[in-house]
Amino acid sequence: MANKYVPTKILLEESELPKAWYNMNAVMPEKHDPALNPATLKPCTVDELKGPFCDELAAQEMNMTDEYIPIPDEIKDFYKMVRPSPLIRAHFLEKVLDTPAEIYYKFEGNNTSGSHKLNSAIAQAYYAKKQGLTSLTTETGAGQWGTALSMACAFLGLDLTVYMVKVSAQQKPFRKSVMETYGAKVIPSPSYTTEVGKRILAANPTTGGSLGCAVSEALETAMKTPNCKYVLGSVLDHVILHQSIIGLETKTALEKYGIEPDLLISCIGGGSNFGGFIAPFIKDKINGTAKYDILAVEPPSCPSLTRGKYAYDFGDTGKMTPLLKMYTLGNGFTPSANHAGGLRYHGMNPIVSKLYHDGYISVNSVEQTKVFDAAVMFAKSEGILPAPESSHTIRAVVDQALKCKETGEKKKIVFCLTGTGYFDLKAYEQYNNKTMTDYIPTDEDLAKGFATIPDIPQNK
Ligand SMILES: *Cc1c(COP(=O)(O)O)cnc(C)c1O
């Protein structure tokens, strides 16, 4: 294998596409603590999860035993339109950095939604359709998830209502237009269309909203609409399951060319791309046979892992979801409005939380002005204009590659480039105008969020 020619853009054949998703829950040495019903504080049953969620997704959420879960043919056929995604050797970035490191990125932005979110959107819409549902609700922050789900619902003929965090709707009006083009109804959140929205607006009329609050509105609407369920674009285990397609393809491509990674890196918002990217690699890490390190990257303005508490918390501000054991800043945490770059969620997926808690992965946080320095460097060298979220990863990769320059290490760094930044030009404008600032919450700021973590015996 050693001298095999490795193309800059490694593409798999259609026949090499994964036939099953990878379920990390099946191989965790210790399972994460179960989701709790907030009313009884007992572990949720599959039937309870079927209240707000689609049947098959509820079953996947609770599947702790099957390492591989077959991908239905209809989803595989859809994947073939946008997958396999390329694994690209970043020769030009390496040259700019003058680093001995080898840098590879898995590019997930090559579809209209501009991100990896489509991998789970099509799966979730498929199971909803199969169950005979006619509509879905969801929330969106930066807008990538809403767009991805709009595409999936349009493809399968489902109605969709998207609650979009109000500040994002104002900052990214064209995101709304894309979703509407695909037939979705887009409502800036908080809104007067739900009881929880009215409550939040009464308490804070000028709020720009938060993901947690949009989740509550979407959930409430799903509960009161016949034949309608709520779907979520991150945070839950079944979303990570669908996103494992990223890691499975990456692993196949690396193995095909005998490339042994030293470091896997990706950004974390709710944990879905990161979890999916590392999924098929985690077993070796758990067994102690991996030679690679795994690094997650988050913004210091929303520091769920680096400064959060490991506790049971709600996934939403309206306290309607099951309680999840996760690293959290508190369901009432709202990130600073100056934060331009996504990754604004208060909590973190329970598997990713558990892996971090048990020491299998490490986490860095990088400030947004430095993130955009790296984004621009990447755009100029590799051509792709990266999403702000993905640019957190690029920052961490650049820092690692510069470290290799000092030490002379020829590390092989593989990262997930989750998406493109065409709808984030406001943020790029701020960066170019030098009006972008960094904000790191004080301990006092964080204490306000922590105070909203439920005071239950499990958290003592
Ligand atoms: C949503 C999103 C993220 C962060 O969400 P995760 O669920 O943590 O993956 C990162 N990058 C892009 C481009 C996104 O759209």
C-alpha cells in the first residue's frame, strides 16, 4: 500500500457506499444514563418517546444493542444523489502553512442545504412518511437544518413548519427564502403561534430567541397538530446514527489508500457531525488499539463541554423534552448576540458527553475572530468558503498543523468540513469590516444558565 498514488480528491464508488449506519451505543463500555421522563423521573420507554417522535426514530434512539443498523433502500437511493462525499487532501492549505502535517477533509457541504444536515433530514422524513404522517415541525438556528429538512420534505411530499430563531431569521433572510422555495412554512421564534412562545415573549418582548425556545414551539405545534411529529436536527442519538455515514465513508476512503490518521477533528454544536464522523473509529479508541486522538472544537461563547455541567437537563427552554444526561450550560442559557458563528446550543448529545466524561475525546475552544482568520485562509487556499461552524474546526486544524511545523511531526490530520458559508456573509462582512468581536461569558453569566438546570435527586 505504501507507495500507492493517492488522488487529491478521494472518491468512493457508488458500490462502496455504506449499507448500514454505525450505532456507537452498541459498543460503549458504559452506556450513557438513560433519558428520563420529567414527570416521573423514571427512564423513558420507547412508547413515551413515540409521543413527540416518529416510531422508528424513537426505536433507534433507544437501540443500545445493534452495532449496525441497515439503511433502507429508499434512503440509500437519495444518498446516491449527494454521496459519497469527497475526502480531499488539503495540499494548498498545507503549503500556505508550510507544515509537514498531512491534512485531509471530508467535505459535507456539496448540496443545497450546504451542510451535513441532509444526511439525517432525509432519513427522518422517510420514516415519518412511512408511518403515514402528513406533516413535520422542527426548529432551526443558523438555518442549515431547516433547509435540509425542507429539501427532504419536498422530496417526499410532507408539509413542514420551521421555527427559526428570530435573530437568525433577521440575519439570514435568504435562508428563509430557500426554505419557502422548497415549500416550508417558516416562523421566526419566539412567536405568538404557541403558548410557550407567548409566555417567553411576555417575559422578554425583545428577545432574539434561542434554539431551546424554538424547540419548545416546534414541539408544542407537533403535539397539537394531527398526523404531525416533531423532528430534531442534532443532539439526539438517532441523529448521530444517521450522521455515521460521514465516518463510515471516511474510514473506507482512508483504508482504501492505506492512510492511518493521527488526529480526527470536528466542531460540536449539538454533537451530530462530530459523533457521526468519529462513530466507526470509536471502538478502537475504547479498546485502546487506536493510535489516533480525537478532538472536538467548540466556541468559548457557548462552552457546553469546556465549562458546562454534566447533569440531567431539558433539551429546550420550555422544559418539554425528556431529560437528557449531558454537558449543559442550562436550558435557560442564551449565547451572546455578538456570536456570529453557529454552535449556539446549550447542551450536548449524551453519547458525546459520555465519551468526553470518560476521557476518550478531548475538547478545545477557539474564539470567533481567530476562527474567521482561519476561514479566510482556507477559502483562499482551498477554494471553498467554509461555514462559520466548520471554521472552528479549521482553526483547530491550523493550530495543530503549525505545532507540527515546530516539532517536525508528519501528523495525518483528518477533519470534517461540515458545510459552506454562503448564507453567513453577514458574519464574513463583520469580519472584513473588523467589527467582529469576541465575547467570553463570565462565571456570573454562566451561573444564570446553571440555575435553570433542574433541581432533581439525579443531579445531586
Ligand atoms: C448544524 C451545523 C453544525 C453543528 O451541529 P452538530 O449537530 O454539532 O454537527 C456544524 N456545521 C454546520 C455546517 C452545521 O450546519
